[in-house]
Amino acid sequence: MMQEVFVGVDIAKDWLDIFHPGSGLRRIDNTAAAARRFAKASAKDGVWVILEASGGYDRLLRDALEATQARFSRVNPGLPAMCIQIVSPDRIERLPRHAGWT
């Protein structure tokens, strides 16, 4: 059975920081053309893209992912940081109490 590959995208007004577990971190422009290239490659590779809801700056990427039928999830901006803390055992105690973790 093939293992699922999740690709994380941090969105800014002018760029997208993309982390792929196999190839590391890279930055691309937050433009329609760059988003289409990334979305097309993501759909072809069968990865699952996780992106943050970013007050509209994610629009170009969402449109490109939908157009290429790439798999993706749009999450609350606080969730990725919280997940990083959860998977890092030495940081579990640093989770904010309002997250529901003790």
C-alpha cells in the first residue's frame, strides 16, 4: 500500500512557501501561472495539499487546485502550528490550553 504524501503550503500576499516531505522547502510566486504549475504537478503526483485560509491570498491557489482536480484541504491558519506541536513530543506541553489539550 502506498503511503499518503501531504504537502504543506504557507501563503503570503506575494509568495507561497511549499513543503514537500520528499523534496523539502521551496518558494514560488503567488501568481496564477505559478499556482497552476504547482497544482498541475500536485495532481499528477497524487499528493494531498494542505493550505491555510489566508483572507483571500489563497484564492489563486484554490482556483488552480480545483481546476486540476488536485486533492487539497483548506485549514484554519492556527491548525498547522498546533499540529506541529502535537507531533513533536517534546513540545506537547507547550500547547495552548484553549486548544483543549492538557
